[in-house]
Amino acid sequence: MKLLATGLLVLMAVIFAVSFALQARYPWLQYVRAASEGGMVGALADWFAVTALFRRPLGLKIPHTAIIPTRKNEIGESLGEFVEENFLSDAVVQEKLASVGVSRVVSGWLSQPANAHRLTNEIAGGLTGALSFLSDDEIRSVIEGLARTHLVGRDWSPQIGELASSVLATGHQHIAVDLLVDKAEQWLAANPESFTALVSKRLPSWLPSFVDRLVDDRVYREALKFVQSVQANPGHPLRKALDEYLLRLADDLQHDPAMMKRVEALKEQVLDDPRLRELAALAWQAIKDALTASLENPESALRLTIESTLVDVGTRLASDARLASTVDTWVANAASHLLASYRHDIAAVISETVSRWDGKEASQKIELQVGRDLQFIRINGTVVGSLAGLAIFAVAQGLLSAF
């Protein structure tokens, strides 16, 4: 295109030279000379204008030339501001989102099982990659930090006391007592030898064997009778004593400093136990392995559940107008928030990118993109200049002839 535009300029110069030399012999060539003269002027003027955008014409340091290389930073900032004000404005984005109908598009896409399956594969791949990038040591450190912040760093006693008071107020502790008493009665009834052996071990060795047997048998019968009486009588003194003890314990947990201190010491002892840390590490590894296996298996329950959930979401968005409206509103609000917070940062990408370009490189990039059209400006300038020169000369000749 440069060769074509320059060729027209050369052609105009040749025509001008020939017509200028022969116009005395052939008067009509004056019009040709005027046209070619105007064409040369137009071609040179537009060549200067186009060249001045990208470099200094003929290397001359003429003011306001090489505009792009010397002012690329200002151009980048202006372009970024233009994009920010005209493309990233809240009104433009809201209007676009309203015309698109995000919920409608998403529902139509997700309701197709093939698309839901494809998205499930992408989600599974992303989660698998995330799990592979996670450091087990760092995860354990995070878990330990969270535990120390939310478990060790808090006083458990008041919360435990309040919970116990709530349970005791509803009488739910009676269920646990009934269960313990039932199990005790069943064990005594099924294991009399074991119980009597425990009693015999605590009797003096000098007692005769028949005395041992009498004591063992008597203690066993009394113990079984006692447990059965507790089991049969909801108002048994033992039950009442247990209730009183539990109530007192719940109150001490909330108000007794000594009890609170004992609970905190026990808590710290349990949480600092290396075996507990080892158990947490094993639990994390088991969870990680199970998740990885499920995500990698296309037929796993986890992936099938994700896929069916995605299809269900698409179906609900299509059938539930209220849900669709809620989603559209949420997306619009989220977009507005993001724009309000990061509009300038997004637009700054343009200005920062342009500012990093070398001046000569930026000029070449832009010239390669729009240079073809700019050469048409030179061609049009040549044609328009020729017509203008011809018209001006013709009008002048007409006026001279009239006067």
C-alpha cells in the first residue's frame, strides 16, 4: 500500500513535469498541470500527516511529529480512561447483563446432561489439581492453627456447663442412666463368676474358702438386687443423687474457677497428645485419598451427585422464575461490586501494557494494524488534491475570462 500511494505521487510528479513543459504549446495541458500539481500537494500533505503519527518525516525534528512513540504513555492512559468510562461503567454492564439473561443462558446450558457432564469433568479436574498442589504439612499446620485458635484459645467450661444444663433441664440424662443400668444388670446376670472373682480378690487371704463363697454370693445378690431396683424405680435415690451431682457439676463448670481450671488443663493435655496429632494427620490423608479417588472415577457417587445437582440447578432455573430472578439480581450486584472495586485496575491493564512497550515497537504494532487504511488516506489525498487543483484552476480561468 505504501508503494501504491508513493507510486501515485511519482505519477503526479511525472504528469506535472510533462504538462508544465508542454503547456505553452498545448494550452489545455494547463488543466492537467493544475490537477497534477494539486495531486502532488495532497499526496505530500497526507504523507506528512500519516508519517508524523509514527516517526519524524525525513528525520526532521518537527514539532508534533512521531506522536505515537513520544506520547505512547499518554495515549495508553487516555485509552484506558476511555474503556473505563464507556465500557466498564455500571450502567453499560447492567444493561448488557439484563439483555443477556444470565439465569436463562445458564439454565439452558446446564439442563443438558452432556454439558453438565462436561462441567463435572472440569470441576473434578480442578479439585484434583488443587488437592495435588496442597501440601500435607501445610494443611496439618493450618488445621492445628485453627484448632488452637478455636479450641485451645477458648474456655470450654462455660459452654459445656450451659450445654449440660440444657440437657439436664429436659431430662435427657435419664436415657443415658437407663442405658447404663440396663447394661450393668445384663452384665451381672450373665457374668456372676467374673463379679465374684473380683470380690474374692479383695478379701483377706486368711479367710476360709467357704466364707469367701458366702461373701461372694451375698455381695453378688445384693449388687444385682440393687441394680434391678435402680432399673425398676424411676425415683430411686441413686438416680436423684446422679441428677443432683450432674446439676452441681454443670453449675461448677460455669461458675467455679477451680473446676474451670481443671477442665482447661484436661483439654490442653488431650489436644497436646502426639497421638491426637497423628490421628488428625491420618484423618486428613484418608479424606484426601478418598476425595482424589472419587474425583478421578467418572462413575463415583461424588461425581454422579455433582452432575445430577448441576442438571437439577439448570432445570430449577428454567422452571422457577423467582429463583432465576434472584440469580440475575445476585449476578448484577456482584458485577456492580466488582466494577466499583476494580474498574480502575482493569482499565489500568491497558495503560500499563502500553507503557511497557518500547516507543518504536508500539509505533510498529499500531502501524501494522491500521497502516493499510492510512495509506488509503494518502491515495485519497492525491485524488482529492488533483480534483481540488483542477477545480481551483478552472474557476480562476473562468473568472479571468469574465473580466
